[in-house]
Amino acid sequence: MYKINKRGQSTVEYVLLVAAVIAVMIAFTTNSGTGLRSELNSTLSDAAGQMSNMSGRLAGSEAGTNGSSAASTYTVNAATQ
């Protein structure tokens, strides 16, 4: 039987990995306002806004400002699990 040389396969995998990393770096360092960078910024700002909204809602529920106590806000219906 022939002995399979995996050294070449590993080299190709590393070259492809390095090429992918370089491509991502180029995509993020271009000065165009459209594309990957703007989509990522939009996604991150939306997520930050939603987290801020949720933290405000949680702080309000702990203080009881929404008309319910914190304990009643986090009840779990056993029938749905």
C-alpha cells in the first residue's frame, strides 16, 4: 500500500486560512461606505440599542414601575415547557 502524505494537505489548508484572513482584513480596511463594514456597524448599533432597551425594562421591572413586581414578571408557565 502507499503511504499517504498529509503534509501537502495541511499546507494547502493553512494557505487557504491565511488567504481568508487577508480577504477579511481587506474587506474591513477599505474606505467605501457600503459593504461589509456598514452592515456590521448597523447590526452592532441595532444590537446595542436593543440591549439598552432591555436593560431599561429590567431596571423598571425590578423597581416595580411597570405595575408588577419583579417576581411576577419572571414567572414560568409549567405547561409550556
